[in-house]
Amino acid sequence: MSKSSAQYSQYPQHHAHDHGRSFHRRLATAATAAIPLPDTDDAYTIVHHGKQVRLGPVVFWIVVGTIVLLGLWSAATATYFAFRDDVLTRLIARQAEMQYAYEDRIAELRAKVDRTTSRQLLDQEQFDQKLDQIMKRQTALESRATALGAMPDVTGSIPRATPQRGETNQTTQGTPKPSPISDTVIFVAPPDREARLESRAPTVMAPPVNQFAKNQGFDNVLVRLTTSLDQVERRQIAALSAVEEGMDSRMRRMRGVVSDLGLNIANLEAAVPRSAMGGPFVPVKLAANAGPFEKQLYRINLTRAEMDRLNRTLALVPYRKPVVGEVEFTSGFGVRSDPFLGRPAMHTGLDFRAATGDPVRVTANGKVVSAGWSGGYGRMVEVDHGNGLATRYGHLSEIDVKVGEIVKIGQVVGLVGSTGRSTGPHLHYETRIDGEAVDPQRFLRAGVRLSAG
């Protein structure tokens, strides 16, 4: 390529078929082409294989810029293809690393969920087990409360149920029993007892579980339930201890009373009539896994059985009052001045002040051996209580029993009067051991002692 014009001669070729005018025409063209062209400063000429191309500066630089751009593009393309595999490898590795990281994270979360689920299932199972134990414990406490409710009242503090003087005669059934000096009827179950266990029907009820409770939630529930049941159990044990202590105390008093009266318990028990009962003998056994409560209840049941025997025995001992209401003696047991003769004489009983027609009640279970007129006694009833014990009720205005009749404690045997050697309406009451008169106060004081506490 040169800025000046390049001139090359053109020589026409001769062919056999070219003749005449065409030959001269080509010569003229060649001559014209051989004439040198004027030089131009702003033009660029490109010669390639004998051909010339003239370009202006704008076009030239466009071509040069295009070539440069093509060169850069080619270099960039070559560089891209040279490093493409490495970039792709890094991208793939990065992608794989991210995928593995996500998979590890997912696996970790899944394991955490599994652990949480397992822990929840374990906690739920433990909660159910603890709740089941609490329910069983509550059932046991309810059974204990029922057993405690069946315990007898050993305090002797029961309401009075005695008619007033002047009331008409009552039938045997439903008639209140005569009471000792304190006017307290004993050996009768009270309608309402103060010693009822507060937890007879425990109010602590385990709530139903319809869904899984959170750890803190059900832990607090179990703690509250356990605490409440502990309180109920402590109250039950305290009540049972009070029952046992009361029964033991009463047993000691009962035995002491019999001993003070000079009576033989074995002989008294032999005289107790046996009710119609029977069945095979099955000894009472205490469970091997019995707890303190069950053992204490077992002891109480044994004591209760012994107390029942003593109660049946003492039912034959006349330590109750033959009349109701306030007690007033007009004459005591022992030597006194005879009201008719004015000379010293032995008074073999107690005289109770009473109004004519007041009911006279038998003071112990027994059998009527005499009912009618008996000398200075006037109308008199004698009851044999067995084992040498007997009571007499004199100066009656009316007799309501007959010889051979079995009478029970509190049954009316007659009405107060002034028959026989009597200066006015009153009841002459005697107690005898083996036919010998003894001071009735001895038995009445025993009744006061039994009713105490």
C-alpha cells in the first residue's frame, strides 16, 4: 500500500477471433488506463493481488477499528475458552458444596426434629405413667377414706335423745337408752360425727389429658396433684392415728371399769347370748406389701373387734340410769333411819326422785325373772343380767313386762309410783351380785367413767 498512485501497463492479449474495431477499442482503453492519476493526500490505497482499493480516512479508520475490535473479541473469546473449564469446575464445585451444606443442614434439622419428637413421646409416656400412679394413689386414698368413715365413734360425745318427764310410754323400738349420771347415752352411733375425715371424698381430681402438655406445664400439674394428695394422706394418717388412740383409750377405760367393779371379763363374755351366725373360719391376713396405713388399719380392726366383744359384754352390766332427766336421790344406799319406824335400817338401793307415771327403763340387757307385787317393794320388776348380776325396780305404779321376757337396754319395764312401803312417788333401784345387794352408785360411777371423753 502507497500514498502515490501505482501505474501498471496493461497489455491486451490477442485472440484469433478478435479483429478490426474491437482490437483498436481495447488499445484505446489501455492507453487511457496507462495515464498516471493525480495524487490525493487524504486517500488510502490498498493493493492486493494486483488490485487497488482507495479508501477515505473515515472509512479507513472504521475498518481499522473494526479490525481492532475483532482482534480484541478474538482474544477475549480465546481467553474465555481457555479458562472456561476452570470456571465451570469452580462453579460446579461451589454448587456441590452448597448442596452438601443444605443437605447436612436438612439432616441436622431432621435429626433435631426426631430427637424432639422422641423426647416429647418419652415425656408424654412419663407423664402418663406419673398420672396413672396419681390416679391409683387417689383411688387408694378414697378407699382409705371409706374405711375411715366406717370407724366407730370412740369419743362418746353424741347428742341427747331422751324424753322429758311426764311423757307417755314409748315402744321398745326407737326408745332411747337410759344414760349414766352425765345423762349421756353411750354405745349408740351418733348421726353426725365430728371425727369424720375431711378427705372422705377427696376433692383432688386429676384433669383429663387431651393433648401433650409442655414440660413445665405438666410438671407443675403433677407437682400440685402430688402435693394435694400428700396433704390428704397426711390428714388421713392423722385421723387414723386419732381413731386408734381413741379406741385404745376407750379399751383401757372399759377394762378398768370391769376390773373396778370386781367382775370377771371371761365370765361376763360367757354369759353374752350369741346371735345366729356362722360360716367357715378364714383368718385375717395382712398383705405382704401393706404400707403403714394398712398396718395401722389392720391393728384398728383387731382392736375394733375386741371392743365390739367388750361392748356386748358391758351391755350386761347395769351402769346406766333407770330414769331420764336430771338425777336427784332422795335416799342413798346403806344404813339410814327408817322412814316409818324411825330406827336405823339398811337401805339396799337408791331412791330416785320422779313423778308418778314417769317411765322406768332397764339399765342392761337381761331376762325378767320377777314382775308383780313383792311385799315392801310394792309392784316390783327384777331382771337377771347373767353372771350373777341382777337389778330391781320397786314401788312401780304399773308393770309393762312379764316373767321370762327378754329386755334390752332402755326398754320400759314400768312406771314410777308409790306402791309398797313408800312415802311418795319415787323409784327404788337395786343392783345385786350373786343375790347380795351392792351400792348402785358403784355402777353409775363406772358409767360416768365410760362416757367421759
